[in-house]
Amino acid sequence: MEALAEFADGGGPVLGICNGFQVLCEAGLLPGALLVNERIRFVCRQVELLVESNRSPFTAGLQEGERLSIPVKHQEGRYFAPEETLDELEARDQVALRYAPGNNPNGSARGIAAVTNEAGNVLGLMPHPEHAVDQLTGSADGLRLFESAARAVA
């Protein structure tokens, strides 16, 4: 984790998906924590997300307000942070993705599905974009996050 923290501090792009998001929060690279889902059940389904910010390398190729269809697969995916921290995240444009109305599968605070660090180079998200990379899987929207990152670092 020390090497990862140094890489992130140097501006390197870091992506944490699902449990990786939990690890980034626990390591202090991202604010907040991931708690057990509100209904205390494993959730596996396609959800609709709204792009809230495109200042991260992973969302730079997306338009704010755009909808993405990406699956979630977790039991401990409810994003939580104190109200003061949530206000700061909103003010600093650190909420990258939010569950679209009616799509919050876990009770995440303010419907948050993904957050960044202050610099924007570290992104944690609960949905699984790697499982939405081909229309045969129901959506290729996840691929767009990876293509965006590839363009940003090229």
C-alpha cells in the first residue's frame, strides 16, 4: 500500500473496483467507508448510473449527466461518510458517479457510486465496469471508463 500511495501522490491513475474501493477507503486514499448493504443482502443486478464529474482520467471521456448501465455485485457496497465529508465531496467535485434515481441498490449516502481523491487521479467505484465491456454482456458502458483512462495516460 505504501508503493500505491506514493504512486497516487505522484499523480498516477489508481482505480479501485468493489473490494478495491473498500481497500482504498481503508488505506486513507479515499474518504468514507463501505458498509453492509441497507437490506443486508448480496445484490447482483444491472444499475443505471449518472456521470456527476468528468475530471478523473477514468471519466474524462464522458459527459456530465450521461447515463451508464453497469452491474453491481456486492454485499458491502453502501458508501458512507459523515455529512460534513459528503458536503466537501460535493463541493470539490469528487463525486464521480451516482446511482440514477430508483437505482441505488445498497442505500449509499446521497446515491454515491464512485468518488475520487481531491486530485481526481484515484477513483473508487462499487459497480463493476469490467463486467460491462461488450454488448453480449448487456452493456459496453464500462469499457468507456477504461478507454477514457487509456486516452488520459497516452
